[in-house]
Amino acid sequence: MKTSLLLFSLTFWSIMAQAQQPFVANMDESKVGNFTLPNPLQKPDGSIIKNKKDWEKHRGYWLAQFQQTMYGKMPEKKLKQSSQLVSRTEILGGKAIQYIWTITFEGKHSISVLGVLPNKSAKVPVFLGLNFCGNQTTNTDKRIPIFEKYVVCNEATQFKNNLGQAESRGAQASRWQFEKLIDAGYGSITVACGDFEEDLPTGYQNGIRTTLADQLGLKTEEWSAIGAWAWGLSSMVDFLETIPQVDAQKIILHGHSRLGKAALWAAANDQRFAAIISNESGEGGAALTRRNYGENLWRITNSFPHWFLKSYQHYAYKENELPFDQHILLSLLAPRPLYVASAMGDQWSDPKGEFLGAQNTEAVYQLYRKPGLGTVAFPGLNAPVGKQVRYHIREGKHDMTLYDWEQYIKFARELVK
Ligand code: GCU
């Protein structure tokens, strides 16, 4: 009796002590350890998929695994959208037109969309991506309304109490590079992620998971914030299909960091995205979860519980038990062009894990005879590798920079035809 009491209190106090220890991310390559990745081509009965027809039949199995375990269900219903053009303004010395639209879903939930399109009538390919802190951060133009919901940014003058201020106009313009895109013949479309769901644990309360729950046919706890953002991206395709100046067959989806995670999940579910760019999407995005380096499953599900299903937390420190790893999420994008990018100063996102995530899509891209990364070694700085699946690590910090954009434009020119 006494021994079991002693054992109980020892265990109790050791658990308490562990729980109170600050999380220290492993940043030492020699401590990563060994792991085995699930084979995307292996079916539950052990047989191996040998051609694209069988892969296409099987990919729904993997999607269901991600839905049940990680990001939650995706609504299958399309909603009625009504759009209103709020303003149409010539910008960039007449080279481009800036559009602001309000889109309302089923008369219940409205969002504000910013579009910058070349000033010509021909259809153009567009880059589509969510922004973190409001459309006003992408450009200094005063006609863009200041986003009034919760934003992730909180720099003293530009954002106070996680709300955009007039000073935040253009604060993240370098992440958007509108002029570069226009000069290269592309348009750019963006919406604040918070227009679909604010990025905090209670964000679902006034986001689409609640406001459109009946119409979408899902309970809030059946999916996640990443799911809501991904659904938002797909709803943008529905909208862009109605815009005559946009070539909706050539939508290049991009996302930085948490919004890169959402972009990958959106494109896995929706094959209408022509190409996908994951910019430093890290843990829960392009980086392998089994690789213990940088942010891990325990940390991400504790810091951002709303991004995933609650049950995903059960895999903390049991990553080997996951039915998949993130290379399978990336494989679900095949045969479409895929660019995975990292930054040297962003070790938290595990650049090598992102590279390996991209590299391990090879078996699926091969089924389509599309060259992936092949057996190349981890590249040096600012030296992109691959073709249909491409990767770079650039110098500098966690961000989406001009260098990144130059590579993405080149990639789109070569592969989105
Ligand atoms: C945090 C988080 C990452 C995420 C990043 C971002 O660092 O831990 O998982 O990608 O924020 O979205 O900027």
C-alpha cells in the first residue's frame, strides 16, 4: 500500500515537473533520430499502387485520414455567393486596376476581397493567397478599407490590441510585390484570413464555422481554423470563376507560414488550384512531423489549439503512430507544380524537414511521369532545385521576400501554361 502510494506520488510529481518545464525545441541535427515514413503508395492491405489511375482512386483514403486525424472535415456543399464591386481604381501609373469586392455567403457572412489585375481585358493567371493582417497591409492605397477584425500582427503603432490602424497601410507590401506580378503579366487576389475565421482559439465564434454552420452542414468542432481558411480559399476559386479578366484555370495558390499550411490543405481537397506554393509552412505544413527538429506537434497544438482537431494533440511525442506524414499531404497535390520554400533564419519551420517533405512526393509524381526533386542533396542558399516539385532555401528570416517572389514568377512562367 505504502509503496504504491509512493510510486503514485513520484509519478504525479514527475508529470507535474515535466508539464512546468518550458518547451525547448530541438535545433541539433545530430539529435533528430531515425524514423520511417509511411509509403504514400501502400494501401492498408499492403499492396502497392503502380499507376496513376489506382492512385486517383486511392487518394480519397489519404484525404480522409487527414480529415479524421488533423485538419477536420471539409464541407462538401457550395454556398450561394453574391458579390458587389465596391471600387475599381487605376493604380501603378495606369498599369493595373485595383478592385475591391464584398462577397456575401448565403446572405449571412461577408468578406472583403482585394484584386490587383493588369489593366487590359484579356484573361490573366492570378496568384491567390490569404493575408494575415488585413488587405490594407498589402498596399498603401487609401481606398482599401482597414480590416476591423482581430489580426495576428501587433506592432505598437501599426496595430494596437490586434486591430489594424491607418498606420498599417502597406505594412506588409513587400510580401505581395504587386508591381512585379503585374509587370510579369499576373494578377493578385487576397483576403484576410480573419475574414473567414479570426486566428485565436475563440475565433470560430464569429467565423464561418459558426455563421455558416447550418449551410455548410458541419459542427464547429468537426473541423478547424486551418480547415476554415482552406474552405475560404476554395470559395475564392468559385468567385474567380465569375470574373471575366481572370483565367480561373490558372490560379496559383500561395501561402506563408500558417497560411501556407492552409494553402496546402486547400489544394489537397480542391484540384482546381493549378499550382501551389508553400512559403515556410513548417510544422503542420510541408515539414515532416516525425522529424524532431524546430517546432513539434506538442508545441503547435498547445500554442494554436484551434488550428487542428482537438484529437490531433494525442499524437504529441507519438508522431510515429500517425497514419501519415506531411509528404503524403504534398503528394495529394500531384501532378500539379509544387514549390516548397524555406529560409535559413527560420529554423523553427525545419527547412530540412520541408525539403524532405517535398522530396518524398517523388513516388506519386513519378506515376504522372513528372520530375520531382529526385535524389538531390539539400541545396545551398539561394539555389533552387527540382522542376515540377521545386525547393529553395534562401538567406534571411521568416518572411516572404522579393527573392521568393522572383522564384515563384519564374516557376509559374515555366509550369502554369
Ligand atoms: C508560429 C507557429 C508556426 C507558424 C508561424 C506563422 O511561429 O509556431 O507554426 O507557421 O507562427 O504563421 O508565422
